[in-house]
Amino acid sequence: MFIAIYKPMHHFMITRFFSIILILLIPFIAIAQRGRDNGRTNYNNNTRNTNGAITVFSPDRNPFYLVLNGERMNDQPQTYVTVQGLPSDVYKLEIEFQDAFIPLVREEIEVSGRAVSNMYQIGWKRNRKPILLPASYAPMTGNRYVMEYSTYDSRNQRSRRPYKTAMGPRDFDAARATIRNISFDETKLKTAKGIASTNFLTSDQVLAVCQLFSFEQTRLEFAKFAFARTVDPGNYFKVNSAFSFSSTTDDLNKFLYGM
């Protein structure tokens, strides 16, 4: 009789003991799980919020401005520019050289938050047109200009404006009249280049200047020069109507696009 009572009591006491242990452990299990969740959340947030960078340098040490989405990143021309803290996005990148006779470089660059840096060097095509090339190293000599995009963005959020603005109608009409009143094409070309090197033009304005020249070759030379100074390169096809021969149009396209 004693044995029959003892076994159920023994089983009851063991079950109750483990139940108490489990109740005591539940808060610690919850805290540990919450810590793991927070750690995972923070990791994911850090991954999403990690910003990238763009570095561009000129091995030939030609000073340039790095332009992202129509805004200059450096106030003074440099030979090595790094922009840090760039949110993940696709940026319209331009390289504008201090030497106005060097054409612009225009590219679309994707910046990923997981990338430490997107590094590029300025190279040259056979027609001496500059091109942006991927680089795996950076020169160890020379000045390096480094800026933080997030700081720049917060300081200029309200006042930022595209730096390139084409000549206004009144100024352009005065410039065109000056060129038109010159007798010789050679002198006209020098004057037109001087105006274009210190101002920006629309494709329509480039066309209007080209039409002031008497010779096809002079029109072509100015069209090649002015492309780097246009604010709407996507409309540059309009300039083709200034030429009388298809061979001249082909020459311009080859110069601009390597086609």
C-alpha cells in the first residue's frame, strides 16, 4: 500500500520541479531572444544605411571639376577628388576640365551602399577624347580632395542650384551680333570659341552660331568645340542641320560618340 502511494507522489514532485525551473528560465529566454532580434535589426539597418563613395583622378594631372547630378563637388579644380557618404543611387557624373578645350566626360554611375568606393581614372581615346576608366589603385603622390556628401547636402539643401546655366536671350543676341559683324571666318571662329569658353550654350544656340560661318569646315570645328559647353547634350542632334554634307555630320558624330 505504501509503495502504491509513493510512486505517484514521486512522479508529481519531479514534474513540479521541472515546471518551476521552466518558469524561472522564461524571462532569460525572452531577453536573449530580444537581444538577438535587436542585433539582427541593427545589422540590417546598418547595411541599408551604409553609404558609398566615388573617387576620380587624373593620371596626367589635368585639373577638373567633379559634377554629380548637375552640381559641382569641388569649388576649385583638382586632379584627385573623392566624394564620400553617397546614398545608394544612380548618379549623373560629369568631368569638367579647367582647360575648356578638353571635352566633358559624361557617365551614369551606380553607387551601392555595400561598396566601399567606386574608383575611376581619366583616360583618353584615340581621338584624344577623355573617357572614364575603372581603376584598382590610386596614385600615392599629389593632393587629394575629399569631401563628405552628407555634410554638403545638409548645408546646401535649400540653396543648391545647378551650376550650368545657358546664356540668356539678350546676352546671346549681343554675342551673335558681334560674331556676325566680323568679316572673316577665322576671326569669327576665334571670337565664337572665346564666348563659348566663358559661357554655357543650348544646342539651339550652338546651331545659331554655326549658321553664321560661311564654310562647312569652320562650322564643324565650332560644333566640336561647343559640345563640351552645352547644357542639353541630348539635343545636340539639332546642330546637324547646320551642315550641307552628310560626311560632315558623320565626322561630328565620330568625334562626339566614337561612331
